[in-house]
Amino acid sequence: MSSNSIQLKIENKVAYITFNRPEVFNSFNREMALSLQSIMDDCEINDQVRAIVLTGNGKAFCAGQDLKEVTDPDLNPGFKKILEEHYNPIITRIRSIKKPIIAAVNGVAAGAGANIALACDIVIAHEKVSFIQAFSLIGLVPDSAGTFFLPRLIGFQKASALAMLGDKVSAQEAERLGMIYKVVSLESFGEEIDKTAIKLANMPTKALGFIKELFNSSMTNTLEDQLALESKLQIEAAQSEDYAEGVAAFIGKRKPEFKGR
């Protein structure tokens, strides 16, 4: 499924989801937000999809909310609807889908666009990219879980400063801070995304989903709760077909062929 504002391509067990409003730097309107949710739902239940890539067409990854929508009296859905029906469900899906999600940040990631990227499991950006918590510059506060993930990624003090001052952060600085996984050259960006996505798509999908669940829970669990959940999911992982294949391949000194089961 694709829409005018979101494109979907499935190749090599990877779903490439592309924001497609380049004329407005891939900023979100209602149609785009709801289309993304629908496409992510389809990818979640599609057994042919074992990894997901989010990226953008044109010069931007995503510039956040389309301000023309919120200032047009005929279109404006209001911030309550925008948050509760657009961004919050997107972030929830990113964290709940039990498949690895890569943010392939191809250009500027601002506002909600930056925070959607930071909610993904792995963030890869090219050297010309920048990230900005642009909310305070127009009198708003970070949303789309920016106040949840950013301080956990880079620390309270730095996150607070970036959110309040609205400083632009280069890809190199974002990598240094631990905000993103990796920065690569512009020339090698596409190749790096494909290589990483295909690697993930051929790994034990069930185990990757459990890892994601464990990291989600670690945000609020006590040590005892986390140890108990690790034990529970490790036992389940050990009952999977992929675990049996991994052990057999290790003993047989061959490359494993994981099926995601």
C-alpha cells in the first residue's frame, strides 16, 4: 500500500517507507500521518517484512508538522487531535512493532520529524544532515516523545539545552553525543542503509523483537523486574526455530539461515 504522501517498497524482506511531500520538506499533515500508521500496521503483520526503513524524499527527512495545516481555519485539526491521533500513535507503533526499524535520515530532521527518528531502533544519517528541536522557536514544547527519548540518549543537561535553545545539531555531533548510531558519507549513505537493513532482515526476527521489548521495558522497570523479563523472554527465545538453527549452524560451522520464527 502507498499513498500520495507515503511511499512503500518491499524488497529483500525490507519495507522501505518513504515520506513523500518533498515540496514542504516532508512535513506532516493529517493524511500523511494516518497513511503512515496504516502502512506500518500492514508491515507489522506482513511475514514478508522482517525489517523497516523510514526515510524521506528530497532534501529533508521530515520537518515536523505542516504549519499551514494548523493555521488554516478550514483544515486545522487542533493540537489535541494532532497529538492524540497523529504523532502519539506513530511513536507507539515504532516502539511496539516487533521488527527492527531504521531511521535513514537523508536530510534535516526537525521538530516531530527529529523525534520520530530518535524513537527508531537504529538511526543512520549522512554527513550533511542536521537535527533540531525546533519547538521552542515558535513557542511550543517538544512532543512525539522527544522529552522521553532525548534525555535518555544524551543526558538531562544537554537535552534540556537543545530543547530550550533550539540549537541545530550536525550529524557528526549527534553521533558523538550518542543521539544516533552512525553518520556516513553522502556517497555511501544508500549502500549503508541497504546493507544494515538487509542484515537485520536476515537475523532472528523473534529475538530482535524481544530485544526491542526488553529495551522498552528497561525505561521504567526496576532491576528485579528487568531480570525477570529477561528470563521470561530468554526462555521463549530458546524455544524458537531460529535459536535451533543458530546453534546447529554454530556447531556445523556454517552460516545460519534464519526464518524469523
